[in-house]
Amino acid sequence: MIYLKKLNPQKDVGIDYLSWMNDREIHKYTEQRHKKHTIKDIKKFVKEKNESNNEFLYGIFLNNNSHIGNIKLGPINHIHKYAVISYFIGVKKLHSKGLAAKAIKKIIAIAKKKKIRKLKAGVYEMNISSVKVLKKNGFKKEGFLRKEYVFKKKRIGCYIFGRSV
């Protein structure tokens, strides 16, 4: 099983987290792939999210307290009551084990408590794993942005998924 908890920049940001953020394989389908991360900037990011009323960052933890990835709720549009979600599993040997789907299920419950009515997620068109994870959690394909991103020197599209909460 997994659980979500707010990250502590001092305790939860270390060498493993840094290696995930700089691993091109883990972030090949995210905009994080364009950045070179440091412990200092990750701690700053976590601190900013912990202080935000608009974005909520959670670590994904196994029951043995191992931090295996992250999931973020936000930014939140408080007027229209929707939020964007993003997520990753940093431990490669845990990919394709259903853990991201479980984390999304938990973030949906958190969104309900925050009175959010809709969740959205953007997915690179070739990120089949993420498409499956979202569909497993009741997200529906709502749109397609043609040639939205540059990936391996080619323009690619982005699916927009959404679901009511």
C-alpha cells in the first residue's frame, strides 16, 4: 500500500530525490527533463509548495516509509473549482505496478475535501502508461493540443484529460 504526505524539505529531499529529478528516463515525458536540478532548488520548490494555498505537493510513500515519487494538486482555480494534477514514480523498479493509479485515487479524495469539482491532467501523446493510469481513475480524454511540445527535435501533441470529482 501507499500513502501521501506533505514533504519535509529537510528530511525528504536527498540524493534519491535529486537522482529522480535529474533522470531523463523518469522525466522524459515531463517538462522537468529540460532542467538540471540541485538539492537546493528542490528544497526551495518543496518549501514554496508547502507555503502555497494554490498548489499542494505530496510525496508518495510505501508503508515502509520509503519515498517513491510525488504527486501535485494544483494550481487550483478557486473561481471555477478545478485543479491540475501531475505525478511521477521516481523508483524505476516500481514502474508499472499500479502505484501511480493508487496515488491518483488518493489525490482525488484530497481534492474532494478541498471542494474541487474537476481535475485535469496533460499527457504527452506517446505517454501510454500515463494515459492508462488516468483512464483507470475515471479520467476522460477531453482534448488534444497538436504540436504543443518539442520532443526529440520533433513537435508532438498533448492530450488533455479531465474528470469530475
